[in-house]
Amino acid sequence: MLRVLARPLLATWFVYGGVQSVLEPETRAERAAPVIEPALAEAGVDGVKTTDIVKVHGAATIVAASVLALSRTPRTAGLVLAGLTAATVVAGRPFWTETDEAKREEQMEFFLRNVSLLGGTLLAASAGHNPRRKERAKAKKTKAQAKKVKADAKKGKTTVEAKKTRRGGALTASKK
């Protein structure tokens, strides 16, 4: 029940940030430029602007956050958001480049918020996907079927046979 609420709540921040990146990329591009532009120059990419990268990042964030909010493929969406958030952590708030102590402190707070969001996306990517969950559901289904078979056997409708399997017992029924 909590996951039904938690995923859309987590996704709202990413949708909001993605929309802001697409609509107003200049301020975010200005903050990311000290990290992005040297990386682009080192890679030999000359025709790409930092604002274009910010817009594409924002659009990808909107899509991944929407998928997470709808819980379509939460693992994939969570991992994509984690990757996008990791890029934001590195390029979005480079507090280490600030010389003014007050601005540096403010940028470090934003940096730590982004690190926290990275942790949230990793939790979203892994929450509720315990491998034993399927086994418990299968065991519950088998138990319900066994109960039904026993009830039918008491009524005289079927003959019950117990069979030992590798993962436990199973009851089979055959009609008279």
C-alpha cells in the first residue's frame, strides 16, 4: 500500500525538475557548465551546447519519473532515474568550485539533497521485488488449491492423492 503512494510522491520532484530543465535550461546550464564544458571539450564534441544537454536530461527525467509514478516498470524507471540523478549530483551543484563560503554552503545543501534523491531512486528500484515474494505467492496459491481439493474430497466428488515434490508437498485430485 505504501509503495502505491511512495512512488508517485518521489516522482513529483523529478517531474517538476525535468519540466524546469526543459522550459528554463539557462540557469541549470550555467551551474553545470564548469563540469560539462570541459568534459565535452575532452570528448572532442564541439557542436553540443550545455543548454541542449540540460533539455535532453530534463525530458528523460520527465519520462522516467512518469513511468515510476505509474508503477509500470518501477525497477527500470528507478535505475534510469538513479543514473540521471547521478549526473545531476556531479554536474548540477558543483559546490567545490565555489569560492564564496556562503554560496558554497548553499550549493553543498543542494548537492546533499540530490544525493538523498539518488538514494530514494535506488530504493524505488529495489523495493518490493524480493525474490522470495513469488515463492510465497506460489505457496499461498498451492495451499488454497489443496484446501479446495480436500473440501471436494469430503463431499465425495474427487479422490485425493498426496505427492511429495522437491519444494514441498502437493495434492492432486482426480474425479471419480
